[in-house]
Amino acid sequence: MRADEERVGQILAIAREVLADPGVSPDDKLADHGGTSLSIVRIVAEASQSLDLDINPRDLDGAITVRNLARVAQYLPPQPTMS
């Protein structure tokens, strides 16, 4: 599985959990599955925290889908550890 598709799968799992809808697919508009601005923020926040991603929804050009969120996501650089 390519890294891009792996990222899509990870964000998809988060979106399905937040929206409580296992039928969400990567190219579905999240609004069609009950997604609101608040739930989109929750999906982005969970993906950012659990997957070390930086996702700025303002970078989206078009519908808010899992695939579009994954496309604009950037991995955060590792943070130095405090000893």
C-alpha cells in the first residue's frame, strides 16, 4: 500500500469514528454523512494528534472528503525529546 493510500485509510478510520458512520468512503463528501464544521474540526484534530499530521482545511480546493484531507496533510517534523 502506498504511503498516500495508507494516510487515506488512517484518516478514513478517524472520520468513520467521529461521524459514527462506517459507510463513509474516501471520496464521499463528509457533509453527505452528517459532517458539520465541528465534526470536521474533530477529524482534523484527531488526525493531527494521533498521526502527527498538519492539516489546514483552508488548503482544500473543493469538497471536504477524506481523500482531500489526506492530500493536503503534511507530516510534522519529529519534535526533539527532553532528556
